[in-house]
Amino acid sequence: MSTAEVARPEPLPDFLGFTTLDREVTIDRLPVTGRIPEWLTGTLVRNGPAKFEVDDYRLTHWFNGLAMLHSFAFTEGQVSYANKYLRGQSYEAEVNDGQLYGKQFGMDPCKRLFGRHFAEYSPNLSDNTNVNLTRIANRYFAFNEQPRYLEFDPTTLDTVGELEFDGQIAGETSTPHPHFDFGRRTLVNYTTTMRDRAAYQVFYVPENTLTQHRMATVEVDEPCYMHSFAMTENYVVLVEFPVVIDQEKFVQPDKSFLECFTWQPTRPARFRVVDKREGRCTAVFESEAFFAFHHVNAVEVGGDILVDIAATHTPYETVLGLAPTEDQFDLSAYGYQVRRYTLSPRGGASRIGWEQLADAGVEMPRINYRGHNTRPYRYVYGLGHSPRSIRAMNRLLKLDIVNGTHSAWYEKGCFPGEPVFVPRPGASTEDDGVVLSGVLDAKAGTSFLLVVDGSSFEELGRARVPHHIPNDFHGQFFADLHR
């Protein structure tokens, strides 16, 4: 349903989105209200933190929670559901031994870090792969912001084990948002190495292989934290926000990500352009300081590179310091905007500005990726909030960046998760399909899978889960995956 904003603030009862989920279930058929399109077949798999305690110790950052997978399978208008924890070394250490394992994102003063587990693998790398997932060579992997890859069975959600790619590129951090190059049929990502000379190592993985190949090495004096990156047909664009990483601290096993970060607002943001054809950084652009977790899209137009980003001017103390005992993002207070930065590699100018593309800011932005990533596009789906409501992402938004307007789905007491667009088979327009979102219903103490029409943005149906699903991060829809 679409509705107007409410006038009074709403409470977030008991911070349900940051409450541990202990149940693991398999349900053949969820109760459905409304209508799920019969053409919608396949499986949505989502990933995110679901356990926020180690013994009696409460974890201090949302990103530190233990990873759980959630699977929604669609067939003939019905929805089945399953959920299961990823059982890597982090899970075994924290659940069975009561020890934190590997580098945490947020600052946890509980220093029960050292034990037999660290003798088995580098203590700087965590296999709590709670951020995103993808399919490579018809195998399924979950990952976080470090170069460790946990494989799982997409039908049972059982953890298969850790994979090390052939020719795996070394590094201390990576991005949980790889791109797929549909022209070259390769997955593209990068790692940041800090043990010797700091550098971003851009690599690709050819389709149907498990081998990483180096595309380019971009050496830098000071590496920066980047959660995602931009890609066009011919370029990879690494946008360095001035959240600078202290290299000496980062390689110490007991230092969290945040203890190694420094927000330097007097330093410019830098756009490092890597030419895929030449395998090197060919241009660097600078702008005023800003921060973003997520890119929206990037397109080459008339020799320019247009980079669209869900940007904020208030990153460090607020967005990066998000504790799992507080409410979520106040996108207006943080200055969230969907911005377009125009890079002109042939123009010679290195200083760039930006333009705002819509009248609302979003987080967790998604587009019709298969049809429009690296190509001109019009619509962005994401999470927003009601300015007169609580400081939380409690609206699902559709932005029209051509008209600069937005549509919204809203229901009081409900908190949607990242929207995933699924095109209708034979779709003739960019928004012909549905948007899927897992919604936390704080009123009922449970969650439901919401299906919204991608064009009209009206609710079509919902499938209710018998328990709450904690605030998760990202998911992918696989049309050919059936359970």
C-alpha cells in the first residue's frame, strides 16, 4: 500500500531489528495475503546479521552480528521460506567457545580475541560473511568486507566451506559489492593491500571459472575505506572517500575497522579511473569531501563518465558508528542525496562537482541491474524515511531521476529492507516487474516478504514469516534457482 506520512513519531519497540533470532526453520508454504504474480518463479536469498551476543556480551555494532541466510522461493503464486546461520570459524568460535573471532567492524572492548582459532587462520580476517552473496561458476558464496568467501548450498542453506580462488589476489579488505561485466562475461572486484606498499588490486573472474586475474594495481599513499565501487562498459571507478585507514593499526589483530579509520573532511574525495582495456589507472578526479556506502550506477555518455552515488555529508560519527541498540538512519539529518558526478577524462579538468538527481535520498539503492547496469536508466529503488517519523528507514522508495520525483510504500510500524527488482519475463520497459523487500513488522513482532509492482509501486501481496527477521543487508534473486 502507499500512504501519506504520519504526523507523530513512532517508537521502535525493543529495537526488534537488532534482536537475536535463534530459530532456524524450513516452511513449505507461507500464508499469503493479496496476490503474488504467478510469473514470479525463482528464489530470493538474503544475508545479514542475526545474532548480537557472544555469551553474555552484547556486540556494539550492527555490522558485527553473526551471518544468517534467508531464502524465499516462489512458484505459482506461493512462497516457501528457510533460514540458517552460516557456520564458519566465526560462528563456531563465538557460539561454541564464547570468543570473538577475526577483525570486527565496530569497536568491541571485549578483548576475548586470542585462542586456538587464531592458529588456524590469519587473525586479521573474519569469515563472518554477513553482508552480501553471489553466484560464481554455478556455486554460491557469501562475503563481507574482507577477502574470505564462504560457500553455501542454495537449497538447504548449509555451509559448504571456505573457498580460496585460484590465483587469489592478496589483501586485507575487499568490497562485498562485486559487479558483473555482461559484455566480457566476468565478475569484477578489488582488494586493498596494506602490508607493504598500499594499493588497490582490481581483478576479474571469468564466467564459469574460480580463478582471479589481476586487472590493475593502483598504488596509493594512504588507502581509504570503500564499501562499493562504480563500473561502466570500459572503466572501473574507485571513489576514495576521505575515511583514511591507518595501515599499521589495521594489520594488528585486535584493532577493529573503526579504530583504524579517520574521517578527514579537509581532504578531497578522489575518483580513480581504471581503464579495463589498458589495465591501469588513467585519470584521477577530485571533489569536495563526502561519503557513501553504495553506488547506484555509472554510464559512459559522449566521452564522459556519469557516476551516480547515494551520498552523505555526515559519515563517520553517525553512519559508521551505528550501534545495534539504537534506531537506524536519519537520511535527512545525514544529508543523503542521490548525486551525479560527471568525469571528463578528455577534458583535462581534475576538480568536479555534482548534481542532485531526485527530491529524496535513499540507502540500499538498487536498479534493474541486468537490463541497465552501465547503461542509461531512469529508476532507482531504495530505502527512505519519513521526516516526521522516527530516525529510521521506514519507507520503500522509487526514484524517477528523469523527473526528479519519487513514489513511496509506507505502513506504520513497519521497516522494509533493501528492495530487489525482478523484471517480468518479456518486459518491455525498465520498471516492468516487481520489487521484493523483507519487512520487519514491529507491531506484530514478525516479518513478511513484500511484493510491490515495479511500475505503479502499489502493493501486490505479502507472505508472512512466523518470526522477526533482524535488520539484514543485501540479497540476490536467482530466477533459475528452485527449491
